[in-house]
Amino acid sequence: MEPQPHVVAGSGVDLPALRLLSAIAEVGSITAASRTLGITQQAASTRMRRLERQLGVALLVRSPRGSSLTLDGTMAAQWAAETVEAADRFDAGVAALRTAGHARPLAIAASLTVAEYLLPRWLMTLRGRDHTEHAISVTATNSAHAIELVTDRSHQLGFVETPTEIPGLLTTTVAKDELVAVVAPQHPWARRRGVSAAELARTPLVTREKGSGTRLSAEQILADAGHEIPHPLAELPTTAAVRTAVASGAAPAVLSILAVRDDLTAGRLVRVPVKGLRFVRELRAIRSPGAAPLPQLETLLSIAARNG
């Protein structure tokens, strides 16, 4: 018998079911998601059927060859991922309070690309050096919101992808990142050697929401090359949601190579070269010029600069 689920307040939906739905969107199948979460496929299937009954929405298309998310399931998976991330941040925050007493944690606001693919490694390196084990709180958000959080001093440090100037804050380049155009294997572009920047600019894309550094960087690079900014086919709130939509064949997207590397290796996505144009951007740390110096913060910035 399964343990009593952790229920999301006001919805009647248990958190493990949302975690499973998010994992299916992330790894592409219910079988792979069950392995990732350490449960049996039978338990995963039962949990998904129960979730569908609770929501009154068909989340999966089931066939003898496996299961895939419906369009409604893809949208629900985005919201599930946000809910799971919020719950994990809550758990991490409470754990930090237990281990650090009432000391204020080092609060970091990071864009999703940095928060998901770079910051965990930097923090583990910091933890190996910081034997005092001060608490660290991370808010994963888009670049625009990260700038707001550092500006109002609720967070001492931020990591952003936006290419624009940031008045009133100190900025330090800590890494460079390449954006790549990707499509589903069945998309016509997957069989081509590349597309022109003009063709990319004419094509409706799946993008992140306004405020995303990834979206702003891609639009800025196209604009600097003299091309119109493409009108989005769809705006989605997470990188995982964009990847899922692209893999379903919806449309191309321009995403960080950090976010799609595993999908490219597994063949879930195909990289499409953009002729005559490279999408390279800087990832920057931001902080308030009047903030009190923190040795832990300076150490983290040094780690990021060396390992970015």
C-alpha cells in the first residue's frame, strides 16, 4: 500500500503525482519517469490515472508502444513543475532554518538556466570549502525578476542572462553560454544542414515568457544582426515546458546548449545550425553596490568564474 500522499492545499492533488507528471515531461515517458523517481511502472500508471480522475483531464495518450503527454498534459506538467519547485524550496528553506538557527541565509536569485545547470555544482564546491555550513536560499526565476529581487535587497546575489545594461547594480561576467536552435526529429528542419538567420526570424518559435534572459538574448542577437524579432507561437514559463513542446513537433526554439544537451544526445531534439550567426551570451552575477561584504558570497563568485 502506498504511503498517505502529501496533498497540495486546496486542490486535493498529492504532490508525488505532480512530481511524476513533471518528470514525465522532463524525461519523455512514464517508464523513464518511474525509474527516475524510484517507483514501479505499475505504481506510476496508477498514480497518473488517479490524477487524471481528480483533475478531469486526459493527461496521457496511451498506446502499445508507450505513453506520451497530451497537449493538456503538457500544460499541466508546466504548472506541476512550478508547484514541485515551490515545495522543494519550502523544504530546503525549513531545513536551512534547522541547521543554521536564526542566522539569515545567503539569498541568491538565479535565472532558470543558471539555477538548473550551473548553480548546483557551484554550491556543492562552496559547501566543500565552507565548513561553517551557513544556510543558502535559492530563488529560481527569470532574469527580470532576479534583477528586481537584488535591487530591492531581499537577495544579496543574483545570476542573470539578460544582455542589457542593469543600472544601479554591480555586474560580473562569470560564464559564457551558447544558444542553439532545436527542433523535433520529425520537423522538416531536422533534415536540413541549416537555416538562415532571416528564415529563423520569420518563423514563429516556442519561447519562454517575457522577462526570460534566454528569450531576450536570442531576440537581441537577431536584432543586432538586422533581423526582425520572431513572433512567438507559444510563450511557456519554464525551459522544460519549451523542450517538451518542441519535442512534440510544435515549432522550433532557441535554448541554452546546457538545457538541451541531454535531449540532443538522446535524439529527442535535433540541433539546427543558423548560417552566419552564433548565439553566444554572457552569464552575469549581480549585486547591490551598497551591500555589506560577505566572505561566502565572494568565494561563490570566485568558484563561478573558475568553473562557469
